[in-house]
Amino acid sequence: MTAPHPHVLTLSDKTQPIENHQQLSAYLVRGARPRADWGVGIETEKLVLDRTSGEAAGYQRIRELLARLDGIGGWEGIYEGEYLLGLQGKRSSVTLEPGGQLELSGKFCCDIHCSWRDINRYRQHILTMGHELGLVFLGCGVQPFTRLEDIPWLPKQRYGIMGPYMLQTGDMGQRMMKQSAGTQVNLDFSDERDCMRKLRAVQLLSPVSYALFANSPILDGEPTGFLSLRGEIWSRTDPDRCGLIDALFSSSAGFADYVEYALDVPMYFIQREQRYIDFTRHRLTFRQYLESGWAGEKATLADWELHLSTLFPEVRLRPQVEIRSADSLPPPFTAAVAAFYKGLLYSEQGLTTVEHLLGDLSGEDFSRLYRHSWKEGLQTRVKDGNLGEVAEELLAAAAVSLQQQFAAGESGADEAVFLDVLEPIVSSGETLAERLLKRWHGDRQDKLKALIEHCGYAENSL
């Protein structure tokens, strides 16, 4: 079991006005912890569909699912007014995304075996109740059948602010909110230098992640020409808060650079008691808010914490390192994402391998690689080869690192086993998305059957 994070702030800490920029960096510094206390956290989003039609399930049916889970296995309902919008457990939570996607924020664990047990307990709960309600859960990066306009907004205050704003910042922001689903991994760092090196490595790995974990080739029932349409959607959501943070590619980057980036992103809102106050109509950056306040309100660390949660780059600090590039995946592949990143980021050898393979690309070459990765997958050209060859070397380095971590007593069992499901993908060069496309034929029921077999949550997997 990992120790509690030292970055947790008291209510008094959070509500005091911010007096200087050093407090903003200090909030991030609180995320540091000694290597002996490092762990891993996994967040899994999944699509909830009607088992018969394949259409996205509406809020009332998902609410019924949550209501039936309330009180089971330690879960307690989370409400916003009259609306049941999630479940809180002792160390994990279940929340709903804007289009009804179901997310498990798993407990922060000592190793991936612990995370896997947590995911499996949750999976059994939702499968039992979902079956009774005629629901199916898909580990898929984009809603396959239901059109954007046919997916109602979840009744949550913050989405009433974010949704309209998305129409001002790109042409796919609402698709991101209502139709996409991803996999996030949370990892630790020891100090500023270690943190920045990991952030840079994750950015370098983002094209590999989009290619290796591509699982969203279908939209509105048809192939889109992308293997990770989710990658394309995010690239057309909001350039202020999505994508890559250029300053983090510098070897001299520090917490101050992340703070500077976050300060200049326009704010969505602040929260006072149970009410969200809309800032989007004013296009106010956090820097402007910090310097001048707004309508008598002064910036607090609670506002900063909330603002950091509304930034969506490939990797962000909250203040742990949160990795965001992978599509939603079937459960065994979800664990593989965690194993891939834990292996590479928790060892000197792993970090060096990432830097050697991808760190010497020019800005132009890397930008091209990044953009092409979600369309061409493992066949994307890089240097004298392709991303599949890069992924093969990275996978080998991650496996060795995880084995060494086990030998050193840093995990309870060898976690390299979770990488096994990736071996056929890397050796064949065929992504999950391409596997699905091969089966995408026949009528609606044939396609729904293929989807459920491809990425549906099942009782037994791995």
C-alpha cells in the first residue's frame, strides 16, 4: 500500500488568496515523494451502450446502474442536487463524463497487480448490474454508432459551461466531451528534475502511444480513415489547453515552465460552495485573474487546483504525472498501458531508451510524427524505420525494467506479464483498430457483435 500523497491541502490552505507565483510552483512540488513510496494509478473510461441497439445509453439508464451499485462494495452515491452522478469508494471513485461515459479512477496502488485487482472488482460489479439493465460496456476510444446530436448532455453544472465554450475553440470539442473515451495512467516523481524528465519522455512517447493503443477507427457507424480518431478529435478541440507543451521539450525546463503555461490558459470557471461561476464569456486567463481578481473574488489555491484539472495536454501535473494519450481499451490492454509507462518512466534505462530513440528528432519531424501517428498507426515512418520498430524496442526496455523493479522489491510480483498482450500487436504491426476494421462488415447486429467481442467488458479476460 502506498503512503498518502503530501500534496493534499487543507480547506484553510485552499481558500487563502494566492500572494505570489511561488505558491503555484509549491503546489506542484507537493507531488514529489521518495522512490520507496512511488506507485501507480489507472483511470479507465468506457462507453455504455444498449446491448440490443448499440446506441449510447441515456442518463436515466446509467443513473439506474449507479443507484443499484450504491451501497455495494463500499460505494456511496455522489450527487449534484437531485442528480446521481457518481460513486465514491474508500480509495477509488466512479464518475460520469459529459456523454455518459463511465470512468473508474482506481485507487493509487503499490503496483499494477493491485490496480488490476481493483479494476476486476469494479468490472464484476458493473457487469452484474449492467446485464440486468441490458447494458454493455466497451473499451473503445470513440462512440461507434450514436451521432453527436443524439447524445444528451449529462446534467452537470460544469458541462453547461464547457460545452458551449467548445464551439468557440475548435470544431471537435463537443465530440471530445460526448463521444470519446480514454485511458490515463498516474505516476510519481522524486523531485523537479525527475518530474521534468518524465514529462518530456511522455511527450516524446505520445506518437507511440497513439499508434500502439489505437482503438477508435469508427464514427457514426463508418470507418473514418483514422486508427485513433480520438487523437484527431483532441487535436481539434482547443489549442490553448490540448496537445503538446513546447516548453517541456527543453532539457532546462522546470516547474516554473509548467506554471507559465497554465497561467496563460483561459479559465472555464471557479467554484464557490456548490456553484460554478462562468469565466468563459470573459476569456480570462489565470494570470489575469491572479493579478486583478474578478468581481471581488481573489484567486485561491482551490481555484488553481480546479484550473489545473481543466487542462488537457498529453501529459499534465495534478500534481502527479498524468499520462493521457491512450484510447479507451479492453481491460487487459488498460493494464498494459500502465505497465508500458511504469516500465519506461521508473528506470534510468527506460528513460534513456526513450530519449535515444525519439529525443533527437527536429521539431518539424516530431510534429509530423505526432500528427500522422493516429492515422497511420505503427506504420508511421520515423527516421529509417517505423513506429512499430520503435515500439518493439520500447516494449523490450519496459519489460526488462519491470523485471528489475520486481527483483529490487519495488513491486509485489513481476508486472512484465501485463505487456504480453502487446506482443502480437508489435510483432504483426496490426493495431486493435485494424483488427476491428477487418471485422467491420455485415448489418448493424453483425457490427455490434464484432464490437462486443473486440472490446466489450467480459467476465473473464487475462
